Amino acid sequence: MQNRTSGNTQGIDVSRYQGNIDWAKVKASGMTFVFIKATEGRTYIDPNFQKNVTGALAAGMMVGTYHFFRGTSVEIAKAEAAHYANTLDKIGGAKALQLPPVMDYENNPGNLSRAQMNTVAKAFLTEIQRLTGVKPILYTGNSFAANFDTSLSSYDLWVARYSNTRVPEDHPAWKNWTFWQYTDSGKVNGISGNVDMNEFEGTAAQLRARYAAAAPNPNPNPTNPTEPNNPPNPSNPSNPTTPSNPSNPNPPTVPPKGGEPMTAEEKAAFDALKAQVDRLQARQQMEVPVWAKAAVDAALAYDSKNPLFSIDNGASYDFYRFITVMHRRGLFKK
């Protein structure tokens, strides 16, 4: 496939693992777009999804979302698409954003054949387009992309290959990438720790033009998607229909009716406590770590009709470590 070029626009993708993000700093660092995790499986919703969408839009970034796919049949694939679409409705739907929804298909928990993988992928992609009215993108790894055939060629490819020297490989379905996730250890102002870095195959203007049909409303109201965008009432500054100020993505916290806004010190203490709780929750309900993927896939494939466990809502670090030890001892071999 093609190499990166200096004129290509840059972006990131995030989930709850990036914690609290200062989106104004992210935008100022040169990032023009972001894909935000929305859902996984049939029930899981990323706890930072709506907050991240609201903050990124307020900072002026082009925003898209993604769904981590776990489907092992056409019925499950359609159920996952419905879950994703229902979650997008909470922020105004896929058409409220500048970038299309994304199917993240990067492992094979059901040990499906390639033909079956293409069938379930097509079922999800077709259903999410039917439900949202927007043609989705497919995200996958450089090697995993070899599983897909030309029936998926019409979908834009977002490919992961972490290298500064090697380009993604050609595959039956694609000879070019639209987005390239080129590292998972990037550093961006406004985000503590590592973040995935991505590049679009053109300029920011070309990116916006490519998916213009996915964003007919340039001023979505993600916090109240079902309510009309009423104009502000200048005689009543507290009117809740007054639009927020995009230049101030972190307005004072609004307390319950009758209370007072938090002071800066109180808000800092509250945010620190929330971050600590988020870290504890993430350890107990985390996605499959890279080092545990082979073990989890082997365990789930051991009996695909009656899986040993379900991780639609994530699992704990200790659970993944236990499964990995069992896998290394050969307990999931038939």
C-alpha cells in the first residue's frame, strides 16, 4: 500500500483508557480528527463516550466513533450493529458527526472460517448503514486484513501497522489505506500517557470533503439530541437552550438546582477522585489486553457453541492473566 506523506492530516483514536482529555490542547497540538470508542459486543458502552464526543466537538475537531466487534454469527452481528446505532442516537446519531461509524474487526473469537468472517462482517456493515444512513469504515490490523475478500473492497480501510519504515501490505480487499494507525505509543498535549496516532490519506480539507454527506448538521447538540436548537434568550442568560461556547470546552460544573457552582479547587479534587475511580473500574472491566488475545481467542474457540465465558462487558486484569496461564499450559487444546 502507499506510504505516509508530509501533507497528510493527523488524528488520534481514544477510549476510556486515555482518562480525562483536554480537547482544546489536543486540537492545538495539530490533531484534526479523532475516532472515539462507543461500544463493544452487544451491551458494553465506553463510559467516556459521550464526554469525549462533546469535548472533541467543542474543540472543533472532526469526530467519528468506533465499535469493537465480537460477532460470531449473522444474528449477533446485527444485534451488535443495533447496540452501536442505539448508542450513537444518544449523541444525535451518526449524521451529527463529521466522520462515519467504524467497525473494529481485529480478532476471531469464534474461530470462524474466512468465508464466515466475511459474512458476519458484511452483515454488521450493512445493518449499521441501514440503521444510521451512513456508510461505515472498516478498521483492522495489517495481517488480519488478509482474511477479508473483495466483497468488502467498497468500504474505506483504516489499517493498523505500527512501523516507521514498513507500509501496510496489499490484500485481496484493499490495495490502499484511507486511514493508517501507525503507532500505539504516541504523545499528544492534553492526554496523559500513550495514545494511538493516525493519518488520513490527504489534507484536512480533503478529509472533510470526503465525508461531507455524513455531517449535514455542522452544529450538532450532542447533549440534547432530540431537542431543537432553540436560539439563546438574551434576556435570560440562564436559559438552558443557550448554546455552549465552543472556545470554552470546560465550562464550570453545573450543580443540582439550588446549589452553587464548584470552585476551581473543589472541581480539581472531584476530577482527581473520579480519575482514581475510573482507574479502579478499568482494572476490573477492561478490554482484552494485547498479551492476552491469543489465550482468550483459544478459550472462546474451545467450544464455540457453548463458550466457556463471555467478555462482552470486559473482564478483570486478574481474569486475563489466569486465562493466559491456562493457555500456556495447553488446557484449551482439543
